[in-house]
Amino acid sequence: MKAKVLVTGADGLLGSHVVRRALTSGYKVRAFIQPDRNTGSLDGLDIEYSYGDLTNSQDVHQSVDGCDYLIHTAGSTSLWPARSSKMWQINYTAVVELADAARQNNLKRFVHIGSASSFGYGTKQAPGDEESPYLGHKFELDYLDTKKAGQDYLLSQYKQTALPVIVLAPTYMIGEYDSAPGSGKMITAVVKHEVPGYSEGGKCVVYAGDVAQAAVNALEMGRLGECYITGGENLTYKEFFDLITDLANVPPIKLRIPTRLAYFLGSVMETVSKVTHKPPLITRAMAAMSGDTHFYRSSKAINELDMPQTPVSEAILRAIEYFRQIGYI
């Protein structure tokens, strides 16, 4: 009998890739998704559906029942509002419930998708790794703090109760099946020239399919109680935007926006948002983050989880093609 893996957030960018990689690897898949959501990214796949809410304890426990493995990709990545009790419910309390359900059902492994932001970032010459101390607290964002708290809780449970957990910490993921879109908003905005300029910092950009493969590999590979940063290429925003415009055959973005100016604009937009009650396009925290080089090293995941390294250029092309197919570009 084939082993069954529960994938939370199965219809999201990463989850859609995880489901496909799990099926290819011979697993049965139960997809845990919200009942009122249909992205179409799982259409036609031979999978079982479990509908529910991560913040509902009964839904969480019912979804885990009968499974052998869990890959938890679901979570909130919202940066506004900066502080949110809902964020804690989704990114922390739900993790606690999943850990409890994993213990009760004697799961073989719990692969948790965290965030590389739970580790300190660096430069191209000295990128951050799994030993780099957390720096995200300075941005005062519950997204960053909740992801770190969830990771810390699971690692503590490994030590205290032998919870069979392994943590993957992705960097900035792009690729097809980003139906929201999430991270792909940056790609579509650059292609449509809705981005006035590039910031001074940069990101470690990775193909979501590579992270998905590492996650499925982690069901059998890697060390329990360990964290693995799953990243790709360290690119400045200018380098990333140049790749996008070249591949999309649109004019390049030439204006450099100083971090101080971006921070000022973020302050203004936050003030306006309090009046309009609409999310600001940029916040002070976003501006501050955009000025840093969030660069990471992924050698541990490459060596121990056999993580692929698809070129970012190919990931961009796949994302652009997908966005054109669904009418975003």
C-alpha cells in the first residue's frame, strides 16, 4: 500500500508543486485546502481532498487522521498590518495543533515549511546559513516573528518529545501555479512596468519546484530536528529585474530608489492607508527590508536533501508563461 502524505496549503504556489512531486514519487496525496477557495492549480490530479481551516482544531486533526506523512506548506505571508493576532493563529497556533495531531497519529515525518528569514541574512561574499542568528525582529513584523516562533516550537518538541520534524526554510520562491499571485506579483509588476525603480538590496531567489522536491525528499532524507535553508541564486533587485525584463522582452527598469526615499514613501502610504483602510503598496518595514541583501547559502539542503538548483532564468520563464496562460500578463 502506498504511503499517504497530507499537504496543507496544497493549492498554493509551493503546495501545488509539492503535490505533483509527491505523486511522481509514488505517494498518495491528501490535499488540505480552504473550503471556499479554488485556484484551479490542482485540477485533474488524482488526489484526495480535505477541506477545512487551519485555525480550527477539529479540522486540523481530521485532516491528519489516516496519513503517514505531513508536509505543511500553508501559512500567511502578509506584511500588512505589521502586527496581527490572525497571523499568530495561522503561523503559530496552527503549527502547535499540527504537531499535536502528528503525535496522536504517529506520523513518520512532519516536514514543516518555515522561512529563511528565521535566520540571519548576509552578502554575496558571506551569505547567511542555518547558524546565522535571527535578525527579523528589527523589522517589527508578525510575519517574520510568527515563522520564527513556529520553527522554534517544533525544534523544542523534537528535543522534548522526539516529534519527527524536519524544517525547510525557503528563500524567495517563484514559478508556475502562483495563482494568487503571491511572490509572482513582483514579476507581473515588472513585466507591466508598474515598478518605478529598483531598491538597493536583493533576495535569494529559488524555483518553487526545487523547494518542493527537497520537501518530498525530506520525507525520507535529511536529519530530524534539523533546519535546511532551501534557496537558489543571490541576486540584487537590479539583477533580478534585468532578468525579468530581458526574458519578457520589455524595456529595462533603470531608476534606482534609495532606501531612505523608499522609507519615506512607506511612511506616507501607511498614513494614507489609515484613512482609506486599504493596504499600502509599500510600508516602512518593506522599505527597510528592500535595502538589505537577504542572501543565503543552501549547501546543507543541496548535500543532505538532494535539492535541485534550477536556474532562476528558467523559473522566471515558467512563471511568465503561466501568468500569460491565466491572463495576468
